[in-house]
Amino acid sequence: MDSLLNRFRSITVLLVVVVAQLILLAYSVKNPEGVRVIRLWAVTVVTPIAQIAETTRSTVWGVFHNYFDLRDARQQNHVIQAQRDQLKLENLYLKSELNTADRVKALAAFQKVSPSRYVAARIILTATTSASRIVILDRGSNSEVEKGMAVITPDGIVGKIIDAFPTASQALLVTDPEFAAGVVSQKNHVKGILHGAGSGKCRIDNVQTEEKVDEGEMFFTSGDDRIFPRGLPVGKADVVREGTQYKEILLYPSGLQAGPEEVLIVLAGVHAPIPAYEAPPPEQKVYLGPPVPQTKAEATTAALTTDADRLREHYEKLGKFENHKFGEGGVPNFNAAIPANAEPPVAAGTTTAPKTNAGTNSPPAVVKKPAAAGTATAPKTSAGTNSPPAAAEGSQASVPQNP
Amino acid sequence: MPYSETSGDRIITSHQRGRVARFRAWVLVGVPFGALIFQAYVPLFYPPLAYLDLALLVTIYFAMMRHSAINGILVGCAMGLAQDALAHNPLGMYGISKTLVGFFAASIGVRIDVSQSFVRLLACVVFYVFHQFLFWLISRALLEKLVAFDWRQTLILSGFNAIVGLALFHFLDKLKDKD
């Protein structure tokens, strides 16, 4: 029997285990709550391990996640910076295009209203030396440009053509020392010769000291040089100084102030009148509202700010107290003690209203009136108070007699 | 002349005795426990891994390598009941299935050299299908659940489990006690 059991031990164990599980299965199906303890054990054993695993996972994942986030953020930052730089460049380019379009529009408008005939040109190069103020324009003899033609913008004159090639031309700017043009002032019609000063300025020569030129006065081309048609703006006199024989007048050429890139070459100039001087509008009456009313305390504190003010106030009090008018002869007693409740005068010729002291222990207010000339009145005190009359207290000096 | 033992539990020759794998205690406890944890935890983050029956693979491995039917029965029973408890199945569904798998795996391990990869792969496929079939049978026969047995899915998953099992067995071979 033992050998039989030994021989089929494994089968026996298998049967026992399977049958036991079948019973357990039947029991757990019939009574799910009855096997709760087995589930509880299983869950209790597994849960701590799962918690550790979850904590480890979340920590490791968090670190990696943050790392990759940061890495991504850095990459995104690079991308965004590149995009921003690209957009900046595009923005600059578009702004430049817009400015160019505006300038071209202005030139076209100017060409329409001006009687002269122009050809628009673009400044494409500048001189290679810093001493000369020469630019190269993209229009030449093929576009009817000839030497000696005026180069202008709607804001003012720019220069003149000194050499014309088939497809380009050289222009001497007004700031070059070699440049010269006849000009006339707008207000006083003073004529002169415009020369470049080498820097950004120009000077106007040959203006006699007797002639009148105001600072800020506008100069226009006179047309005498037969290069620039009459009536083109040149600039406002910035500095006007008296010289020994001639005035020293400096101005900034208005045609160059905007940094021209597109210009007009005057192919056939037509003289135009100098625009009439318009005086600035006279000063108009400006309404000012009433000042902010100051209270008495504000007025006093605002007025009495120095020792001299305080001394003056003291003397005025003294004069009131002793009925003395300064400047009318006699000397008041400067050593007289003035009671503390004596009010300072508010304004000459005014009477302050008496203060109500009923039911208070404070000294009575003093009602002060400027004494009439030749009379001597003692200061009045209010009755019914505990304090002695202010005028009597400590008053050693007699009331001064008016002369 | 080969030594023969006919104890019922082990019918092995001396040559086969040399192939019986021995494991340290922590491996015998830790690996099944780890398999259960893995099966309960990892599919939370990677749902396809729910199709991987790591508990079954561990049962097959220990049953085959230990060459002991009783060991196989006990490992299968414990793994199955734990799986039932954690899966909120009626207790015994996986228990009975894995008990039978453990028994038959141990029986095969005794008779066949299961250290070869192809044998392991085939054993995994067969036992996976057998396990699923048993589970379906118990569900249908004992619990009267009208569930269909999807052969195709079962075969595909058996292949998947077999491939993973092959790698797992190779890893578990490293944990064998050399002595």
C-alpha cells in the first residue's frame, strides 16, 4: 500500500490540490465574502512592493521627464530665438520697403504738383573718401541726365550732377565745400551764396551785416545760379552771427535731413515763386482758472518761512498790541511781552470775528481792530473766562501815545 | 548501469538527477513574487503587456527545471491562487489551471531535456494553449460563463509568450545554484 501511495504520490497530491481548489472555487462562487481573507493577504503582500515600485518609477520618470522637458525647452528656445531673429529681419526688411514705398509715393506726388520735369533716381553708392560728399545715382545720360542738373527731394535741395555716365551719374552734395548755390531768405528776401561746410552743415556767404536775417528763417533757392530753379527749399538758418563785413549764417540742409535714398534730378527746371512768409499766429488770450483758495493757516505758514518773516510778524503784533503804526513817528516798546493768545493780523483793514469761548477755560480770543489814527484803545477781552485779561498780564509798558 | 528511482514523485535516472536545477530560496520566492508584481503593475502603463502571462511562464520554468511534480503542483497552485486573488476571479480558476500546468510541465521536465531552446519554446506554446483552454473550460463548465475560445488569438499570444518565455528562461538559468 505504501509503495502504491509512493508510486502515485504526485498524482495523489495533484488530485488533492485540484479537489481542494474545486471546493474553494465552489465556495468562493457561492460565498464571495467568505474568501475575502485570501484576497486580503494577497493584496496586503503585493501592495507595499507595488508602492515601492510606483514611488521608484515616478521618481525616475519624473527626473527623466524633467530632464527631457528641459532639453526640449532648450531646443524650443533655440528654435524660437531663430524664428524671432528671422522675424526681426523680415520686419526690418518690410519696414525698409514701406519707407521706400512712402518716399517713392512722396516723390511721385511732388513730381505731379511741381511744374519742373524730373527723373527719379536712387542713391546707390557713396564716395570712397570721407572728405568729399559725392554720391552716385542710378540714372545717367541714358535717362537724359546731364552735368549741372539739380538733385533735389521734396524737402529741399540735395546737390547737383557733376558727371553723367550712361547708366549712372555722380552728384555733389550740398554739404561739400565745393558746392555753391544761390539762395534767398523767405522773410527778409536776403540773398546769399550757399556753400557746403564740409560737415553736415552749410553756410551762407555774402550776406552783409546790415541785412536782417532771423534765426530759424527759411532759405530758398534764388535761381540765380541757373542750376536750381527758384523756389526750392534749402533749410532754416540755424546760427546767425554778426561778422565784420558779412554775417555768419549756418544751416542744416533740409534735403539731407531725412537721409535721402531716392532723389529727383531736375531735367527741366521751372522757376517758382518763393512762398510768402507767414508770420506765426499772434499769442491768443489764454484762459487761466482761479487759483486754489488758501486757508488762513496755509497762508500764514506758507508766508512765514524765514526768520525775517517771523520777526516782521512779531513787530506787527507788537504794533497792533501797542496801537503803534510804524513809520508814523515814535518808537514802540520792543521789549513788551505780547500775550500768547494775541492773534496775528490777517490783513490790513480787516476785522476778525470774535471767537466763542463759552464753557471753555482757554484764554479769550482778542478782537482786534486797527486803531484809528490819534486814538488809543486798549485791547478788548472777552468776559466770563477764568483767565485774566490778556492785555493786562505782564504788560509793563504803557500804551504808547500817538504823536 | 543508470540509477533509477521510482518514488512516484521522481522517476529519474542518475543522469537526469544531474540535470535537476537547484535554486536559492530567495529565487524560489522572489521570482514568482516578482512575476506577480510585474503582471499586476506593469500593464497599468503598457496595456499590451497584459497579454503576457509571466506567472504561467515562471510556473512552467520552475516545474520543468525542478523535475518534481509536487513542486510543480505547489508552484502552480500558489501562483494561480495569488493571481485569482489579485484578479478578483473566483479562487481556483487560475489555481486549478496552473496546478495542472505545473504538474504536466514537471512530468515533461523529467522525461525530456528541457534545456534546449526549441523544447522550451514548444513547451511554452503548448502549455499556454493548454492553460487557456483549461481556464476556458473551467469558466464554461463550472461557472457557466458563455465565453468563446478564440483559437487564433490564443495561438498568437502563445507565440508571444513563448518568445518572452525563452528569454526569461535564459535569464532564470543564470540564477541557478551552481553547487
